[in-house]
Amino acid sequence: MGLDSVELLMSIEDKFGIRIEDSEAEQIYTVQNFVDSVYSKIITNPNEKCLTQIVFYRIRKAFRNLKLTDKEIKPETKITELLSQSELKEKWHLLKTEIGLELPELVALDFNPELGSHVKIFGIKTIKRTTPVSSGTIRELIDWTIALNEEKLIDIEKITNKYEVERIIIGIINRNIGIPISEIKLEHSITNDLGID
């Protein structure tokens, strides 16, 4: 484990008030491994509240209040079906204000899909650009929003399910390492995919 991995591990241990033994930490390769390790050490408090449903209703209400679309908004609806590229920048800020939560930062590809997915230097493909947020679905937007706002939305003392653990860990990776929230997936390798040493 490199220094960044150790700091990430310590942040996660502090957040959940747990200890992950060195022998177990050495077996953590993916984000999902982190989630499984933490989940096995905490006590959950299941309740009737569904966090994804609450955030979905907030997002849908914000779209309607701002009259951003007259289309039906479902979890599988793509963001690009609701906001055109030309209105994205201004409306994204309005949406963020109306929802009252942080949303993922838009990236260059959100405004200019002609850029290509990689930056080339001397004709050699070198740096992969961040995937456009607007190509995601409302379901993905819900997941990203919950992870970005996990401190506001999830009571660490009353974790209700594994999904909440996932969102907290992804939020910590985003904050501590600086990886865009839309680029962090459960199946990602901590070192190979996320570049955390």
C-alpha cells in the first residue's frame, strides 16, 4: 500500500469508527472490497426511508420547478434528454441551487463532444479526458449526488444499508484523492483504475 492508499484507509476507518487490520487491508483491491470490509464491521439500522427515492424526488421537483423539461423524468432518463448542450451550463447551476445539494462538476466534454475522449501530445494518445457527466442517467446522477453530499444526507450513526456505505466511501475517495465522482465505480481497482498508490 502506498501513502495515498494508507491515508484513504485511515480516513475510512475514522469516518466509520472501525479498524481494518493490515492483513485485511492488503486484500483490498477494488472499491467494492473496501465497501465489503467496512460493511462487515458496522451495525446497520434498517428503516422505511429510501434515500435514493428521496433524492430522485428532489431532482425531479427541481426540473419541474425550473420548467427545464416537460418530459417525464424516470431513473433511466439520460441527462442529455432533459438538458441540451447549449443550455447545460446555465441550467446546471440553477438545478444545483434548486436541489440544494452539490452536483457533479461538468467537464469539457459536456460542452464540446468533438474534443475526443483523449488528449494527444505529438500524435500519441496520452491522457483520457473525464467522461461527460451529461451522458449519465438520472439514476447515476442520484448516486453521484448522494456520494457528494453524504455528510448531509447519511447519518453515520444510523447507516441503514450497504448502499449508504458505498456512497460514503465513494464520497471520501472523491474528496481525498480528487477523482471526479462520475469516474468512481465499485468494480474499479484502487490502483489500476483509480491510480491510487
